Amino acid sequence: MTRLVRQFPLRTDDGGATVIEFACVAGVLALMVLGIIDFGRAFWFRMEVQNAAQAGADWAQYNAFDCGASPSPCANGVPTKLQNAVIYATDLSLTGTNIAVTASSGNATCGCPTGNGVTMGQTCGDTCTSGTNAYGNASGYATVTVTYNFSPLFPWPALSNPMTLSGSATSMCKGGATC
């Protein structure tokens, strides 16, 4: 009996396997790198927006403003100088068109400081009955909120484009009076 001998043994050459494996993994690696870059950018922009809000609150702390008074020009209820303090506080190319700044001041923002923040809604000058300012008077506070529209480099399906980033800061007005 004649035995058939296989002339084509199973191939054992794996020369192209590395290229195929890399092609399978490259897409996932690229998405991960893009995600890390976009997340890092969003995190940095968010810090910049918070810094801008803090700069605005710092400005309001030392500069009383009244949008009804002529020496304090305002745009949309926000003093122009406060908005400039916000715009120039960061490395972002902020303008009045790509950010929104809101500021609150006056008797509506008086409060008493507590260990966890400020109890707002007090009447300015009234005696505080609790908190760290107990037996002191309710002081005026200014709150500045900044919102910025951030566009990621890559249009992620689960995220809105642009994303709205916001930062808010509150500071006591100079001398405890209303801002």
C-alpha cells in the first residue's frame, strides 16, 4: 500500500501577525489618546474659567458697583471693569462674545458666614445669630459666575458640542458693606 504524504505541511510562518495585531489595536489606542487630550484640555479650560470667576469676585470685593450710577458703566447688569477683569485673568482668548459673566450684589446678597459657607438672604446690617460671625452684622457679598463654551477637538457622541463650562466665586465686599 502506498501512503500519501502531504506535500504542503501546515504553515508555521507568522511574519505578518504583528502588523495585523497592531492594526486591530491602533484604532483603540488612537481613541484613548484623543480622549486623554480632550479631557486634559477640558480640565485646563475649566480651571481657567474658575480663575476668571475668582478674578471677577476679587475685583468686586474692592470696587463697589452700581449699574444705575453713571461712573460705573455696565453692560447687561455687569460693570465693564469687572468683565475686563474676568477677560484678562486667563490665558484663554476670552471676549465678551464667547463668555457670559453674571454678577450679583446689593441687599439681595447679604449673609452671615458659617463654618460651611455663607447663609445668604439676610438683611445687610442685621445681627448674625449663628456661624463664625455670630453677634456680628450681616455683610454684603458679590458672586461672579462665568460660563464658557468649550469645543472638544473630536466630536464625542456622548458629549454635547460645545460643552458649557462654568465657574463661580463669591467674596465679601470691602468693609462688609454691599458691593
